[in-house]
Amino acid sequence: MMSMGFKAPTPIQEQAIPALLAGHDIMASAQTGTGKTAAFMLPALHRLAEPSSVPGRGPRVLVLTPTRELALQVSEAAAKYGKHLPRVRVVSILGGMPYPLQNKLLSQPVDILVATPGRLIDHIQRGRIQFSRLEMMVLDEADRMLDMGFYDDIVKIINYLPKKRQTVLFSATMPPKIRTLATKILNSPAEINISIAKPAAGILQQAYVVYDAQKSALIKHVLKSSQWNSVIIFASTKETVKKLDVAFQRAGLPAKAFHSDLEQPEREVILRAFKNKQ
């Protein structure tokens, strides 16, 4: 792991990894960017170092994520962390991918399956996935999944899984509905709460109070008045994103719109360009 830049475990890794290696379920509160993917993926890979005692081709580890982008990030991390282990096969099942490709991927043995709830249920109901070998299930960003209306889908998926399994729940917040879900799917979990740190020294936060009609002009002014390397602008609807995209193109700003109307290959091209500071 030193070759990947890991010098010391983050707080979530320090607490979650020993608990998972000891076989406990965990319910952890941790923000994105705190190292939680490695916190559950390293123990999962430790499991996969030993062959399964159950025959079949279904996954031994299932990771549910709320979005396609997070699913791809988790899949990439799993492949990277497990590159020195023999025969660890990671498959992503998510919306936007063609069904023939997904059917082909699922026809072969799978070790780690990373999926979004809706597409996973579709494949389960078509009889393309069986979970007899499943040993570990992870709900990543569970509060976001519930915000997106996936509660019933998650419960439905759980009913297809073996009762004897290790279950991991990560959530940035712990509202009552998350705790209700946790009581249904976790067995005497270890609770981990990583407090949200304050912004690092040197980080400047600013707020501008403006009328709606002034927003586009202010954003363009801010973007043009400073030498930014990378900028992410969040908007409340995809219609607003599209309008901002048109406005930025007219202003000569190198912006790209990113929303759910785009096909998955388009989304991946835009993400790569952003990561490469293009």
C-alpha cells in the first residue's frame, strides 16, 4: 500500500479495518474523502485471498452505491488494491451500461460486485445473479441512497442475500431512517463515528447573497477574475445545469454540463477530462 501513497491509516481505516477483520458488522459515520473505500475494501480483499468453500460463480462481496460514478470509483479502487492478488475479479453493474455487456460479465465468476440498487434488482429478477457465495455486503453512502428513494430497493435486495454474512453500513449522517434500516440488516454492529473536521488551514469559504437573476453574471465574474485549475458548480436541477452550460459556452469558458440525461460513456469522458484538468 505504500506504493499507492498510504503512509498511515486514516481515522476511519484505523477503527473499521480491525473490526471487519475480526468479523464484526459495522455502522460507521464518515464523510466522502476520509478513506472509507479502503476501510472496507482491504478487509474484503483479505477475505478473497482464501478460496470460497461454496461452489458457484456469484459474488463473494457486494457493494451497493447510490450513483454510477461512485460505483465506478469503488470498482477502480478494488482493482487497484487487489492487483497483486491472483484471480480477484471486479464487476460493475449500473445504469447506462448496455445489458449485453453486463449479461456477459455476470455469466463468468465474480468476486466483487459493485452495483447501483435499481440495476441490481433488475438482474436479480431476471435470474442472472445468485448470492449463495456471498460473504460480505457494503452499503456505501447509505443516507444518500435513502434520499434518492432506494429504501425499498435495499430491503428487497437484502431479502435475496444469505442471512449469514458480514454487513457494513457507511453514512455521512445517521437520521432515524438509517438507524431503522441498520437494525434490520446489521447484527450487533460496532459503531464508528468519525467527526467532521473543520476546513484545513488556508481554505477560504465565502458566501454571496444575490438575486436569482444575478447568479450567472456573478459566477462568470468569479471564474474570470481568478486563475482556477478546477471548478465544480452544483445546481439544483439538470435544467439549470443546461442553462449554465449554454451561458458559459457563450462567455468562452471551458465548461461541460454533467447530468443524468447523458449516456454513461459521455459522463466518463467528462470525468476523465476534469481529472486531467482539461
